Amino acid sequence: MPEPTGADLEAVRERRRHLRETYLVTKEQRPRTTARGIHHAAFVCRDVEETIRFYQEFLGFPLVELVENRDYRGSSHFFFDLGNGNLLGFFDFPGHEHEPYRETIGALQHLALSVGDESFRALKQKLDDAGVEYLGPDRGVEDSLYIRDPNGLGIELYREVLGQFEGTDLL
């Protein structure tokens, strides 16, 4: 799909300005959130072992649980520790046919994972050494590397402090 240009682009930008003015809540106005955070994000994988090897052995996120899914016999539900009390979860559904990942309404565009300077450099080197394709750091974004996991999920390795965006404290 082509990017908007000219009057269409200005209309999109005007709509964003309107949304910011209408809905953006400043720190001073912000009520306390009703959630404690994301317990876990859960995704469907096509191969449990391949997914474990990618996240644990390649990216370095320890596998902390692997159990049968409580509402689908034979299915696995497993979790990786992302640090700071954050978990990344996956399911498999043996016997189900699944379409390949595609970016569409309601699908994950990408999952941004905060990594420190040393981890960012080490992971970039690991990607280079393994010949894994990625985007970044380019396009004016020096602190991001974008990859696809074995299931097609977009993963951003983001060299940014939790709760910040482009150096600005959001929380």
C-alpha cells in the first residue's frame, strides 16, 4: 500500500494532531492505571523446540515453564523470562493448520524488547555471525534492530530504557 502524500498526508497528520489534543493525558492529569503491567503476551508457534531454541539459545531469554495448555489437550504453553517480571508466552496447537504470519488488523506488527547497550551490540554481532537478516540500525533509527522469529513474529531489539520513547520519559 502506498504511503499518503500531499493533501492525504496532511489530513492524516491533522487527524493525529486532533487525537493528541483530545486524548493524550499529561503526567499531571494521568489517573493511576488499573493494571499492574503485562503478565505475558501469548503467541501461537508452529514448532515448540524451534521457538525455544530461538528465544533461549539465540536471544538469551530463559525458558521458565513448559506445561500442557489447560484448555486444549496436547497443546503446550510455555514462557520465557524477559526480565523485570515480564513473560513472553507461546502456545502450539498440534493438528491445527495455521496460515503463515501476515501483518493485518488485529495481528502483532512487532514486539519491542528493551535491551541495554552491551546486549544490543552482542545481539547485533550474533545476528551478523549467524547471517540472520534484519533491518536497522538504519532509517534514522540508531537504536533498533528488527528481526522475525521462526514463526514470523516481528521482534524489535530496542536500545531504550523501559517507559521511554526516543529518550522521552512517558511514565
